[in-house]
Amino acid sequence: MSGRSKRESRASTRGKRESESRVNSGRVKRERDRERETEAPNSRGSPVRVKREVEPASAREAAAPVLPAVRVKREREADEDSEPEREVRAKNGRVDSEDRRSRHCPYLDTINRSVLDFDFEKLCSISLSHINAYACLVCGKYFQGRGLKSHAYIHSVQFSHHVFLNLHTLKFYCLPDNYEIIDSSLEDITYVLKPTFTKQQIANLDKQAKLSRAYDGTTYLPGIVGLNNIKANDYANAVLQALSNVPPLRNYFLEEDNYKNIKRPPGDIMFLLVQRFGELMRKLWNPRNFKAHVSPHEMLQAVVLCSKKTFQITKQGDGVDFLSWFLNALHSALGGTKKKKKTIVTDVFQGSMRIFTKKLPHPDLPAEEKEQLLHNDEYQETMVESTFMYLTLDLPTAPLYKDEKEQLIIPQVPLFNILAKFNGITEKYDLRYQVRCVSWAGVPPHGPHSLVGRLVNPLVPNEGGGEAEGHAAAAALVGLFAGVHDVVLDQVWLWKALLYSGHAYGHTQEYKTYKENFLKRFQLTKLPPYLIFCIKRFTKNNFFVEKNPTIVNFPITNVDLREYLSEEVQAVHKHTTYDLIANIVHDGKPSEGSYRIHVLHHGTGKWYELQDLQVTDILPQMITLSEAYIQIWKRRDNDETNQQGA
């Protein structure tokens, strides 16, 4: 065979092999495309790639020959699929990768639960930012961020603290490796950070008498938990503990779904009060706490912010003032209005009464003139329907002199005596002073020296802590009496202030004081499920605050208020008997005293005394010997039996 024919034969054989190779590669490519994905239209009409199950390798090889290079590539893909990373489908439909180390983190034993405290504000300890705050579960400090060069990342590298908790998403991470930790043993930490209650658990709270054991080994009753006194916030602690033991209010805030969808206008900060109060309720009633006390730091920060620093952590406040503001602020933040829209606050505490007011003629007027004035409309009795959140009970005046043994007498008064104010018969005398500037020589009535012009002059304090002397102080005193106000000052002091004010400027002025006398009667028309009594112990004037130490004798149970309702209302009100559930006590001087509270635990039927972090049991007979300031009474409905053991 010639050389030319041999070359042609080898060329034809090479061409056949190349054509077969191209055919085989094209066939393999088409098969791989069909194996990997197909086109399927979705509801919008756009194509979506859908995965298909891969046929066995034997079936593919039987269908068509496969080149060695293609076979090697497929083996590499199979090896990649068999690696430890596996695909998990997230809730949002995306496919996320789970790190192999997520369920086998080697640093879980470094977590120190004894240093964890989630009661404080969620701020980074370095940048003071609340964005992306993480808690180090080794030392308990808060840091910002998780990425490279973040405070949490630097802390993990510098101190070898590796386990962190996102305080907002409740997810655990290992740094600096930056992978999520998934372990069921960490559930107790997330529960302490954000406790949750089911409806069944909430319904059984008042039926359980079982003690809970904290992580530090101390035992406590859920709900009977001490609150930390940061500096001078014991007045707020007592009120918050009392409200936490009102079952309807407590049950409402234990379930976050009851209020989390309430819409508030943009920029409104009052809803923060609702959120913080709900968080505090859940922490107080948490049966799985790490410690047997709770810090109200976040709650009080919201109080300072929402009250515009009227109530502070570092300054002692009045319990009644705080209770009044807090209930009204909660009602407003929950979307309630004054008349129409109700909230859980008004459903629990709001009652109603009738106020009868009658103006009396001046006692120095002649009898004939008095009789003529009584026929005027101004002196006729008027009636107003009004609602209330609490009832103020007036104490009799404390004695000024000592007894024969040179000891101060501590008077006592029965509760029913001071409740007689609301029987609709007892009249309360209301004396009001009204001071008007009649003339001022050479000065226009609205000039700089007029009474109106001097209303803005403050009572200037001097270096010794008293009031400044001179025309500023005198003018301020006179300004206090402009208009109609309740006055506690003796009339002699009033005339001295007026006289001194006249001589201070070197001008001749004339004032005239008008006494307006009123008689008021109060009659209850609706009794709320939970009735609050505020015993008026403090009398304020322009110079000091005086405390009345009178002891109020009251029973713990079976207080019937039927006689304080009108006859037509008595037929409607079937249940008028009340039992005491909380008693707030003020001890010491008005400005330097302290607050404590007596609380009834419904599950055990026992009374406990709480003063900041101290929790002790107390006999019911000892409660009546204290200087009660605020009381919360529960109405007996459906013939409830007495379980207090008093």
C-alpha cells in the first residue's frame, strides 16, 4: 500500500474519532442540562429553575458513552456534596448554610450564668450604643457588633471570650470564628432575657404555692421578688410591686400580644412605658430566674424620660404622686381617653362619684344680706359626676402637745371614720382665699409692679438654704395668693406678706382679701373591682412638709362599702365587700423617709413584707400597726371565700 493511501486512511480515521467525540460531548452536555434543571413557569409567567432528581450513574452510562474528563468532573461534584455542610431551608424561603461547628461548639463550657444580668439597659459598655448589642456570656458585659473590628470582636480576641448573645434576635454566636451556635441547653438563658407565659400558665399563677429555686441556690415565690434600690427609688419600687400583684393588670401585661399591636403616633415616647412595665411584670413572675431579685433600671429610665424628670431615680418622690401619674400615663399610652375609650387600667381601678358643691356667704355679712345671697344661683348647690382612680382619705389633725408623761401622743382612728367622707351626708368645709390688688398709687394696674407683673418673680433661695428676704420674696408670696387657691398659711402670715410687699417698693398699695366658703359632699356611684385608698399623711405649705403620724385601724378582710352608695346604686351593686391585697407604708420623716409594702400572695394565702431587696413573711395582725399610706383592696365577686387566714 502506497504512502499516500496510508496518510489518507489515518486522516479519515482521525476525522471519524473527532466527529464521534463532538457528538458524544454534545450528547453529554444535553443530558447534564436535563438532569440539573428544567424550565417551569410560575404564577407570574416567568421561568423558574426547578431541580430534578439525578439519575443513577449506571443509567446514564448505559444511555450514552461518557468521556473520562466528564466522569472526573462528576466525581468531584459528588465529593463536594458529601462535605459536612448541608443545606437547610429558612423560614423566609431562602437556603442558608449551617456551619458544622454550630451544634458542636467547644466553648459552651465557658459560659458563666452567675454573672449574667439582663435587667439593665441594653447598651454597649464602650460605645454606649443600643444598635446590635451583644452580651458576652463569659463576663456578662455588653458590646456592639459582631463583625471585624467591632467591640464584641475585639473583646473576644483580647480576653478569649467566645460565646455571645444577640440581645435583640436572641441568637448565640461564637467569636471571632463568627458562626451561629445552635444548642438546646442555652434555652434557659433566652428565657431569662425574655420570659414568656402561656394562657394556661397565667391562669394558674394564683393557684400555685410552689417555691422556685434560682441559679444561685436561693428560693423565692414568683411575684414576691425584691426590687433593687438604685439610690432613692424605693417609692417607685413599692408602687410597682403593688401593681404587679393586681391579677387582672398583671395578666394583661404578662402576655405581650395584648398590647404590642397598639398604634401610636410617630415620635410618641409614652408607649415605652408600656413596654418596660410589661417586661418588668414578666421578670417579677418568672419562675426560672437566675437570681431571687430584679432590678427596675430599664423601667425607671422610661419613667424619668416619660415624666420629663418629674420622677427620678436619685431623688426621693411621693408614692401617691407617682401612682397617680403612672396610672394615667399607662391609660393614655394604651390608647385610652378621658371619657370614651377604656383600657385595662380603667377597667380595673376606675370608679365614679357625685360631688355636691354649695357656696356659702361670708360669715361677717349681716343676716339679711346672707339670706338674700342664698337665693342667688351662685349659692345654690350643684352636682357633678366625676370618675376617680383612687380615693383620698383625710386624717384628723395630729395633737400638738405632749401628754402628762411628756410623751407625744400617737392618735388612732378607725378606717370607717375617715371613709364617712363619701357617705353623701358628711360635709367638707372648703375655705379659699382670693387676693386682689385694689389700687397702687401712681402705677398702672398692669405695670411692672402690679400683682400680675410680679407673678413671675420666684422665691429666690439664699446660701443658707432659706428664702431670700426683700421685695422678690414678698412679691412671690403675694403671687402665690393670686386667683383662687387652697391656703394652709395662717391669716396673720398672709397680712404680714401683703404689708411687707407694700413697703418693699416704697409705694402705697391696697389689697383686699376675699374669703370664699364652700361645702362639699361626696357620694360613690360605682365601685371598681380594685379600690385604691390614699391616706393623706402629708400637708404641704410654702415653707415645709408636715407628716401626720395617725395610725389607721382597719380590718384585713370584709370591708363592706354598701352604705357609701346611694340607694338606687345599692340595688345595682351586688358585691360591695372588699379584702386588702397590698398595703404601702411610709416610715420616717417626709423628706428622709423610706417605703415598704405588705403584699398578699394568693397562692399561699400568706402576707409578705418587701422593702427593696428584703423579703420577709409577716403576720396579718402586724399590718394594722403600720403608718399605712396607700392601700389596694380587691372586691369579692361571685361569693368568693376568704383565703387570707386573718
